[in-house]
Amino acid sequence: MNDIRHFGNSLDSIYMAPNASFRSISAENPAGEKGQGALAVPDSGSAARDLGPGWKVRPCITIRAGETAVLAEIRGPGLITHIWTTASTSAYRDCILRMYWDGETEPSVEVPYGDFFCNGWGVRANVLSAPINVNPSGGFNSFWPMPFRTSARITVENQRPEDISGFFYQIDYLLGDLPDESLSFHAQWRRENPVPFRTEYVMLDGVRGRGRFAGVYLAWGQNNNGWWGEGEVKYYIDGDTDHPTYCGTGTEDYFGGAWSFLNDRMNGYVPYSAPYLGYHQFIAPDGFTGANMRHGMYRWHVADPVPFERDFRATIQALGWRSGIHGQPGRFLPLQDDIASMAVWYQLEPHAPFPVLPGRDFREVI
């Protein structure tokens, strides 16, 4: 075995040394070069001015209003194994995270900063999943393996009208040959507010080529009273048109819960976070049955892969209940909710063009 193998999330293979060299990029070592960390020299305004180089001189950066900061420029082949970052909650929807593999001009990842880490509402929520981990008080971690053959480029664009100060980051990676079957990491963001009446929300579409769907994070805002999660998830795989190969039984079921995520009618929703699925965020302005509630949930297809050979599409229905009339049973109500999604998949390049990312006003959480 003469190439990098990713042994993440498994103690069974921790004693197996990857055939690779370790590197790490941060504000203290922006190029990730061997033996080149902690070289910044403190000036008269630095907290390290009495200590000199090597004493936390440049632990973070400021991203100016309208600026795109380059976090990483790496020559491959290699594999990004871990990304840690933290920033103000004001950056969650207004900073755009992009990743480019192997010299491509269009990104394979284009997602608002917070949504990539399952925090789309501008209010921090902890996440205890295997690939995405968020800890107090806003430590964002990604363990998605991200292979690249010739190069990797990671940027963050600040679309706010003011600077983002105190932006911290650390990107760990391995340099070495990749397995021939390696697929590239992709992530895409979408939003509908409101979802058109009697229309399924599209989480991912237009994927062409060979790969595997890796999962989705949803930031779901209620625009109606009552229960909102009767809708089914559908996967259209390799030529499916009118009817999907995968059809779920309900929103809470797909995310690993049951019976409306409720403990009982007095205690309301019960958030949870597990390695591959979770309903980790519940924001209620007033009680737990009224409009304007906000929810966060994720489902990662790591242990249960969803491969495709030619194309892939994923949708979810926004579906609630109407009241019964004259003693008749209730009927389903197609909802017009506010849904945003961050879909993740791996595929062989090249990938199909992404939809145009909506502007800041459309992305705004109000």
C-alpha cells in the first residue's frame, strides 16, 4: 500500500502509519511549510511585545469588508483531514466558504460559513456528529476527508459591510499519493423562502458523474403554526424521473427521530446529536407550536452510503396538517416554509456548474 489511506473515526487502524507527511496551516504558519510556524515578530501594539517571536504573535486574521481571504494554498497530491475555525456569529451567513481542487476555476464547495458547520441561523448550536463537530463557544470542526491531486485552495469571502476581526483557523493535511479511486469533496447551499405551494424543496440537483451522496444539513424555519415535518425525502438516482429510488416516511424519521421529535405536549421538542444524524437546534420565539420556530438537523450517509453512477437529485417535502371538517379526519397541508440546505457529496471531477449563490439580502436571517 503506497498511497494515503484515510483512517479517520477508527481506532482499529490508529497504529497504521499513513504513507504521508503531515502539514498544518494557520495564521501562525500561513503556507503550512515544515518548520516555519510561529515566525511572526510582535510590534509595539502586540500582547507578545515583551516576549518576542514564538509567543502567540499572529493567532488570527481580520477579513476586511468585501475582502476574500485565502486560508490555504496547497500543492498536492494530498488529503485535508481536519479543519478547525471560529469567528463571530455575525460571520455565519455573511461569510462564504469556498474550496477549489486541482486548479479548477469554479468551486467544489460554496457554502455560507455557519451552514457548512450546521449553524445556519446565526445562533450557535453544539453538534456532536462524526464529520462535523461544534463545541462551546463556537469551535467549528470538520473531519470530512478532502483529497486533492495537484492543488487545494480554500477561501473565505466577507460580504458584510464591516470587517470580521478575530477569524481563527487551522487546516491539517497530509501530503502523499492518493488511491486511484479517490473522489473529490463537494458541498452546495440552497434556500427557498418561502417554498412555493405544493412544490418539493430541492436539496441537491444537477449532479452529473460517478460518486456518492454524503448527506445534508437543513435550517428549517416555520411560516405556519403546528407540526411541520410530515414531508418525505426522495432520492432520484441514475435516470429516475417521475419516481424516486428512495422515498422516506417523514422528515423526523429521515433524521433519525420519531413522532414529531416530541417528548410530550408539555415539554416540547427534544434536540439530540449523534455521530451520523441529529436534530440539534430548536429556536422558539414563543412556545413550541407557533409560527417562526426554527430548527436545525443533519443526516450524514457515512455508515449507509448512497452511491450513484451517472446522476443524482434529492428533494424533501414541506408538509403539515389541515384541520378536519365536519368530523372528517385531518388532511395534509403543503407548507410554504423557509428552508435552507447544505448538501454534501463526493464525485469524480469535473462537476456540473453550481446554481448562482444568492446574495446577502436573500441569505439574511431576519
